[in-house]
Amino acid sequence: MQQINYSEIINENNYILIDVRTQNEFQLETIPGAINIPVLLDEERVDVGTAYKQVSKEKAKELGITFISKRLPEIFGQINDLSKRYKKLIFFCARGGMRSGSMASLFSSLGYKCYKLTGGFKEYRKFLSEDLLRVNQGIKYFVIHGKTGSGKTKILQRLYEKGYSVLDLEKYADHKGSFFGGLCEKRVQSQKRFEAEIYEYLRKKSDNYIFVESESKRIGNVYIPEVVHQAMHEGHHMLVSTSMKKRTEIIMEDYSESSKEEVLKCINLFTRYIGKEKIVYYKHLVEKGMYSQLAVEFMENYYDPLYEKSIKNRDFDISLFYEDFDDVENKILEFLHEKGYCKK
């Protein structure tokens, strides 16, 4: 069995990272692009851990071998298929210990080109933290500002679809950055996953500019890495705005899949900021299905005043009012080209 550092593979293409931790561990945070072939299932790992603490290390090993032996034929089939598509099979676990070591040793002994990732996910995290500054150097951020519902995310999506460099922080954060930001999100937020997604995007990009949405340092329960947030602050800043009618349409589209129960739960979070009487009124709007009116109420009475206060001392390079997405997109690209940047 050979070991390999993450720094040795970042410029290679023909490899696959295999996360042998449990499914829960994998879903919470992993190295982007990795697949999950767990040595132990979630409940099995609990049983092994209990045996280790309450009986002995030997008993825990015995139990682990019993569990994995039942799935070996299935695991073998997966590894065999992967070996036909990738030159290197790289196993990793939390710290590069027994789980990844046993898998790499087993399949190496069977003649497969296998490696164990040195230090596992923990070492990857350390490398990421140290290398993030390097991959972020020389990039100019074009930051799109605007009130809630002004279409910033949709503008970024359109730019991305046309091949321009876009860092979608809200997508990686699994949150839209407001009290309602967790609605329609499928994954639980994870700081480590958020940072990993940002790092992998930055290290793979070839352009020297990035479009990004203006964000505070915190998005839901995760935080933008300091080097990225500082680079955003030093970038070019664009303010986009549109009519309340257009903003309401955008909000309704963005949250169309939200359930009544989810919306009511979010409204409760506002109690300390807007008072119980307003909360009762907003819940009444929800019960009546008057979501458009609810959106207007929140924008006019809560989000807009906060936003005006936050940008009071902000200077913008350009301000754009629009009703048509094509129009604002073209003006943003004109500004990008005026500053000497273009897509490669």
C-alpha cells in the first residue's frame, strides 16, 4: 500500500477519491468530487465504538470485520468498476487511519493501483487552509449588490450559463442569507463543506475575475473565509435594483416550493425584531395564502430599511435599474469589459 498527499494529486485528472467513512460523515462534509464506499455503516460504527469503549480494542476489531465481510462482494464490484475508469484509487477516512488503511491494503494486495490519502480528511483540511490564500491571489471580484428580491442570484446564474466565472456562495453555503434563507435547502449547513467547495472552485478556475453576490461575513450558520471576504471588499461593486413588482415575482419564484409550516417557522424568528402584533398579522397572511403581500410587507418594513442602513457609506462603481434580465446582464458585461476583463 502506498500513501499520497493531497498536494500531489491536485494537478492530476485520472484519479478518484474514495471516502470510506460512514454515509452520515460523507453527507455532512467530504472532499468535493469524492465518492462514498463506507467500511462501516452508520449504525455499525456506533456498535464498534461501543465495543471499543466498553469491552476491548480486539472485540471492536472483530465486530468490524464481521460487519464488513458481509459487504465485501459488493465493495469488490465497486472497486473493480472504478479501476477500469481511473488510474489511481485513493482511499481516505477521518485521519488516514485504520479504515482507509485497511481498504487500501486489501485492494493493493489484490493487484489494484491503490493509495491511502496521508492524514485523511483532517490533513486535507489543513492543506486547504494553507493553500486558500494562494489560489485566491490575483483574482478581481465583481460584487453584485441589491435589495432582497432584486434578482442578484438569477443574474449570476445567467452569467454562469454563458460561461462567465461565478462564485455562488449561497449555493455552497446551502442558505440564501436571510431568516428565510434555509427554505427549500436540502442539505444541513457545514462550515467545512462550504470552505472545501470554495477552495475547489478557486483552484480549478482559469479566469482572473469572479462575479459574486454581496454577502455579509456570515451566511446562515457558516462564515466566508477571511481571504475571500477581504478580496470581495476590495473588488468592483455594482448595485442592481428593480421595481417592487419584479422583486415580488422573484421572491415568489425562489420560494415557491416552501411549505406553509416552514414559512411559519421562519416568521417566528422575527418576533424579537418586529413585535408580536406584526407576527400575528404575517401569520394571518400565510394562513390566507397571501404570500405576495407577505413578501412585500417583509421587504418594505424589515429588509429594505436594514439594507439602506448597511450601504449608507458604500460607494458603488456602477448603479443599474432594470426590468429586463437581458438588459442588466448586458450592462454588467459591458462594465466587466471596460475594466479589462473577459471570459477565456
